[in-house]
Amino acid sequence: MMDQFKTSNTRGLIAVRRGVQILFFLITLFIGIKFYLFVAQLESGAAITLDRPPGVEAFLPISALVSLKYFLCTGIFNTVHPSALVIFLIICATALVVKKGFCSWICPFGLLSDHLAKLHLYLFKKQMDLPKWVDLPLRGIKYAIAGFFLWNVFFKMPVAALDQFIQSPYNTFADVKMLEFFTKISFTSFWVITVLLILSVIVRNFWCRYLCPYGAILGVISFFGMGKIKRDDRNCINCGKCEKVCPGRISIMEKAQINSLECSACLRCVDVCPRENAIGFSLLSGNAPMGQKRIALVLIAFFTVGITAARLTGRWQNEVTVDAYRQHILRSRMPWRIPAGIDPEKMEKMIKMMQTSKFPKTMTKQ
Ligand code: SF4
Ligand code: SF4
């Protein structure tokens, strides 16, 4: 039944997954640094020599959800954060083929989680997982968070409210706010992140397993997807090695096909299996075994094709002007709240004074 699993094609190739993770991490880092420099130029009032990298919108999933419903209701692809929706759609599409492959192959938090799990092993010398009766309800949290956002966006927001949200300054400059979340991190955010990191060392994959709503959405989509891990009882010797390394803590040996929402197509189970043709990842048709290299190619192809198509159809770059970004940044640097009824001309004059540095430095936030 499953002679298609040529495990020798995949064994020893975990390095491929790590390579893809590092590649996407470097791309994310490049985008982050470029956006940081773009904002820094705006803040300094210097001439703008850098373009805003559209990929930064990958970190705006709520904007993407609102844009998706707006697109479904009106057929209009919003121009405020179009790449947020493009990236969201690409990631969801990958789940139909390679399960939650995005989590274990591309997401920078997945890479971080992997390393924190290694630190867990180093510190505790063995894998310590939460008991099932604690694990199961905790796993429900990420579905509850995802459900909350989906319910509110898809069932509670009328089209007019979607449009208002998309055009609002809150959404328009969400990329700058997201950057400032890290560069000007608040006391509370710092401690929340620190606690999450510590929890991820104590409990393997804490963030991904219990809290990440993106992973929850991908898990549900992947349930209906084509790619599945399959185990062949005839060749399996029930050694349990696959279950031991599975980051999703899936009971692999009990099943012939893994439909679990937790499977991230990491292929660790395939890599450690001592038997030929006992376990493998394949599409539902069953004739195309996918090793690490094929999964890597599929993921890279999805992103390359999706982003190229978005570029060619004008759905990649946003249409928020550099001037609008500059004015937002200057406004946010003012130490007082601008009264709602202020004369726009006076406001404009103040902004120009700040731009030309004639504004007293003590009146601006350092
Ligand atoms: S590692 Fe391979 S042989 Fe061992 S239980 Fe898993 S599928 Fe069976
Ligand atoms: S080890 Fe296997 S079953 Fe577990 S998440 Fe990875 S691919 Fe899925």
C-alpha cells in the first residue's frame, strides 16, 4: 500500500529544513532592518533614499483578515496594506499542500521555538511535557484566540466598518506601530515577552502549541489539505522513535494517516524512522512521496509565485505616501495631544516647522 515511501530520500536531510528556516529568517531580518532605516530617515527629517519594504506587512495578520473579508464582500483589494493579504493568502494556501509547514519551515518564531526546545533539553536533560489533562485545554487557547478574531471580523463587522478600519490611521500606520513595539518596547510588553520565552524553555513549543492563532488557523485549513504523514503497519516495527521526536506530540503509532491539526510537516518522524517505507509524507493521491527537498521547493514556489503575481498585478506595494508616513511620525512625536478641532493649517505649519528643525528640540520626544 505504501511502497511509495522512499525514506532514504529524506533521511539525514533535516539540514534542508534548517536551511529554509535560516533563509526566511534572513529575509525577515533584511526586511525589518530596511523598514527600521526607512522609519529612521522619516524621523530624522533626512531625504528618503529607501523604499518601504512591503514584506513588513507579513506582521499585520489582523489587517490581513479585515482585508480578506473586505475583498470577499466588495471584490476590492485594499491599497493600504495589500501585501498583508497577499502573504496571508499564500500562507493559507501552503497549508492545503504541506500541512502547517509554514510553522516549522518558515516562521521565525518556529525557528526560535526550535532553539528554545533545544535549550529545554540541555537544561533538563530530557523532554518534559505537560500531562494530557493540562495540555488539551491549553491547546484550546489558540483556537479560542483565532475564533475570537475570525468571529469579530467575519460575523460582527459590517462592510462600512471594514472600510473605516482599513482607512483608519490605526491600520494605515500599523506597520510603524509594530516596529515601535520592538524598538520602543514598553515595560509590560518586555515582561510579557520575557515570560513567554521562559515558558517556551520550560514547556516545549509553548507559544506555537498553546497561543499562536496563526498556527490554529493553519491547523484547521491543513485538516482539509492534501498532504499527510502516512504510516505503513506492514513495515513499522513500533519502535516509537517517531512519536518521541514529534514536536506536535502526536500519537503516530496508533494511526495509518496523521490528520492531526498539530502536524507541521517537519518530517522529524520520517527522518528518525529506522525502517524503509514505514512512514512518509505524501499527497492524498499517494503517488508522490515528498521528502525535505520537495517540501522546501513547494514552500519557496508558493511564496515566489504568489509575490510575483501580486507585483505584476499591482497588489504588492501600498499606496500610502511617504508624506503621509512622515506626518504620522511627526504627529506621534508631539508631546501633547492635538485637539480634535484644531485648524488644519496651523497643524500643517507646526509640522513644517518640525520638519525644518526650527522647532525647539525640547518640544519633541527624545
Ligand atoms: S519510527 Fe518508524 S518503525 Fe518506529 S514506530 Fe515510527 S513509523 Fe514505526
Ligand atoms: S514529527 Fe511527523 S507527525 Fe510530528 S509534526 Fe513532524 S511531520 Fe508531523
